[in-house]
Amino acid sequence: MFFELDRKTLLDSGTVLSVTPMNVLELAKRRRTVRKFKNKKPPIEKLLRALEAAKEAPSGMNAQPWHFVIIESIEMKKQVREICEKGERQFYEKMKGKLGEWLQEKGFTWEKPFLSDAPYLVLVFADVRAPFAVQSTWLAVGYLLLALEEEGLGTVTYTPPNPKEIEELVNAPKHYKLQTILPIGYPDDEKPKYERKALEDVISFEKFEEKES
Ligand SMILES: Cc1cc2nc3c(=O)[nH]c(=O)nc-3n(C[C@H](O)[C@H](O)[C@H](O)COP(=O)(O)O)c2cc1C
């Protein structure tokens, strides 16, 4: 007989803590952005284990200003998608410059099907009363991305143009500001990872090298 464990009981049970460690460099090299997901829903334990890693991130004054809202219901995902796509339509109408060119070249549009297709959405909030709240929360996002990779899950760090409306939808207390929405599931996206700069192009020893010009 199959028992769907109550989410709270699961958190208290400690089952989310069994991890098979993997090399961080390998995970970082392998991780890529995923915008298409398989229908099959991953077990919640995988997501909770990744969040267990995320909350170990360092933070200004150890304030741990992050909060993660997990959305699984079809109805809530639909509402999130509708709100975001409304904002995206307005954004795409006005958009110009480098970002506009880049988005067009890559084939991005106002449509965000991953917001309703992904089995889970994780909405990441920062309590902006804390010192360095935004920096700390994004560090936790970095941890989370690698931990999801370790679990065989994919995601995209989606940054909606109209975060306020989402904050209202999930009753976020007024000091909690939405940083990103992470649609999460098993990857079904052919798109390869974008190329990274070489190590020698992004480091200097002691000082920046003098520029020739
Ligand atoms: C701060 C931040 C904001 C991003 N916002 C979006 C977004 O709104 N929509 C999207 O499709 N991808 C978004 N991305 C994903 C980036 O486009 C992606 O990480 C980058 O192009 C490199 O691709 P890769 O992760 O597959 O190597 C964002 C990434 C970061 C770190």
C-alpha cells in the first residue's frame, strides 16, 4: 500500500538527509539550464535534500534570510504562469538594447511554459531586513543549483519582470522579496550548456593586468 507522507512528517523524519556525495567541480561542469521537463514527477525527497544543502549556505551575520515556497498544485502553477506571462508580454513590448538582441537571437519569447509544465516550482525569497540579504540568498541559490544537479534534476533561474504580483499571490510578508522562480523536474531539454570563458580570462594574480591600448 502506498502512503503519501504528509510533507511536514517527511521533513521531521530525517529521510531527506541520506546523500551520495559527488565532486563539486564535476557537478558545476555538468550543470546547465533546463527549460523543458519530463512529465514524471520526481519524489519530493530529492527536492528537500537539495534544499537541505541550500540552507547550509553562508549569510551576512548568519541571518539566513532565505525562504523557499514549494508549489506543486496545477492551479497555483497556472496562476504563477499567467501572472509572469502578463509581465513578460509588457516587458517584450518595451525591450530594446543588448538584452533585447540577445533574447531574440536565442529565440526567447514572452511565453513561459516551464512555469506550468515543471512538476515543482520553488519560489526563492530574501528577507531584505537582513544585512546582505540578496547576496546571501543568491549564494543559497547557487548551492541549490548544484544540489539539484546531484539529484539528477534540472532547473532554470527564472527572474520574472513583475515579482510583486507573485509575492501577493503567495502571501509573502512585506519584507520578503522574490528573487527567482525555479521550475524543477527531470530534464527533457536538448539545449547544451553555453560555453564558459577560460580560467585564465577570469583570474589575475595580485593585480589586474595592465590593458594594452
Ligand atoms: C541571475 C540570473 C537570472 C536569469 N534569468 C533568466 C530568465 O529570466 N529566464 C531564463 O530563461 N533564463 C534565465 N537565466 C538563465 C541564464 O540565461 C543561463 O544560466 C545562462 O544563459 C547560461 O546558460 P547555462 O546555464 O545553460 O550554461 C538566469 C540566470 C541567472 C544567473
